[in-house]
Amino acid sequence: MRDAATHAARYPDAAAASLRRKLAAFHRVTVDRVVLGCGSTEVLDMALRAFGGRGKTIVTARPTFETVARLAPRAGLRTVGVPLANDHSHDLEAMRERVDARTGLIYICNPHNPTGSLTKRQEIDALLDKLPGDVHVIVDEAYHDFVGHSADYRTLIDRTNDPRLIVLRTFSKIHGLAGLRVGYGIAAASTAMTLRAYASSNDISVIAARAAAAALEDPEYVRTSVNRIADERQEFLNQANARMLRSIDSLTNFVMLNTGRSSSEVAAHFGEHRILVAGPVAGYEKYIRVSLGTSIEMDEFWRVWDRLPGGHMHT
């Protein structure tokens, strides 16, 4: 990044093109199937505008990544939310039943945000097999790297020759580059060309493009980070269990914690101590979403938890 800053006087075209080539090689697809964005959020916005439109709907889980509901109206889309299944996975059959002539897109976040749970690959395959040819599916794999080996999970990138499918990835999570805003989508060449028509010009900075390329070439950092996050997640669960608190099984870098009380009250308490947690979440009114931080940050989280009114009652 320091080296790239010396090229700040240049437009980022060459660096962005190089990153696209490296991503194509990494995922074993042709370069015309890679779409860069200012974070994967921009590629999501491209897809909503490309395949949405006034009178169209997007079918999502409820709850899901909150940015979808914020961006959808700008694309003329009305959001149709379908509650998660009892195991906190996407209820794909119920989502398919909400598909009609007005449906433009389906959004699936897998692993799911905010619960951290998985939806089985075979169930997503079955959904795709049953959908009409004009309904596009966005599969957001922002938390892909945290999953590790699972019989129930596999990326959908190998199926993106299907022109209805768009898979999103980001450098904001496992690579730790959230502040640089660089993400991408993988799709069929024709779909990718349509998406790029809705892209901003020169939206990836030369520093972001060079940093992402360097991150892509450091798989050892990814492995180390995955293992560290798994250890931190287990320690969080140990601390929660010591306080008789329960949570949703997570395969990501965050945990949905059942506070046993109004999550608004708990979030406000943490806010007073300069700690940001997410809550309330639709359908999970007693849960907060806690991102895993450094050991010092997590020690502070539990110190503040124990200062909740009645916070020691389960200790």
C-alpha cells in the first residue's frame, strides 16, 4: 500500500485490470466474468439496478444483510422478506413460493448475516433448478473463508456459468481491508457485462487494487486468521456459557448472543461505554450481534456486560 501510494497521480485502470486478471486466475474463470466494485456492496447495487426496476420485487430472508433493504428502493424494488427456518438457515422453499411474475431477484447471504448460520449447497442448487429463467439470484459469500471444511457448504462460483447467478465476495472480512472498500462479483460473461454498465467510473483506487492483489497472494495470512477467529469464537462462547448465556451457532467472525432481555436496552448500555453492537434484529428481539475483536476488546466487552443492571444474576 505504501508503494502504491507513490502512484497516486495515476488513474487506477492498470491496477484494477491486473486485479481482475488475478481474481480470474484465482477462481479459474475468464477475466470477463469478474466485476469489481467499491466493496461488494457496490456490485450488489449494480445487480439491483440492472435486474430490478419499478414494480419488481426482491425476495430475501428476514432478517438479512440490512443494506439490501436500503438499496432496493433506489432500484425501484420492493423487498419481500421471508422468515428464516427454525435452524436459522434460509427457508428456500418458502422463498420460492413468494416468487411470481414481479420477482426480479432473490438475495441469499451464505453464511448468513446476521445469524452466522449456513444454508446447504444442495438446497440452493435445488432452488436454482426450479426458478424461472428471468429471476436472478445473488449469493453473497462475504463470510466464505470462515467456514472451513463442511459437508453442507460449498461456494456457488463453480455454477456462475448460469446467467441468472451472481456471487459476491469482499476483501473487507477475512483480509481485513474494510476501510479500502474493494469487493467483486463473479457471474456469466453476459451477466457481468450487464452489471458493468451500472458501475461508477474508476471506483477502485490504485491503493485498494494493489492491496487486494497482495492480499490474494497471501493464503497463509488467511489460514492464520481463520484459525485465530475460530479460537476467539470459542473463547467468546466459553465466556457466554460461564454467564449462562446462549447463542446461535456461528461459522463467521461474529456471534448472535441471546441477552435474555430487550436487545435495544443492551445495545444502549454498550453504546454508553463506546462499544457498538447490532440490535435489535427483526425476529430476534432479544439478540445482539457481536463482532469478534482483539482479546483486549473482548475483555472490555465482558467487563461492560457485567455492569448491566442485573448482569451478574447468571454469573
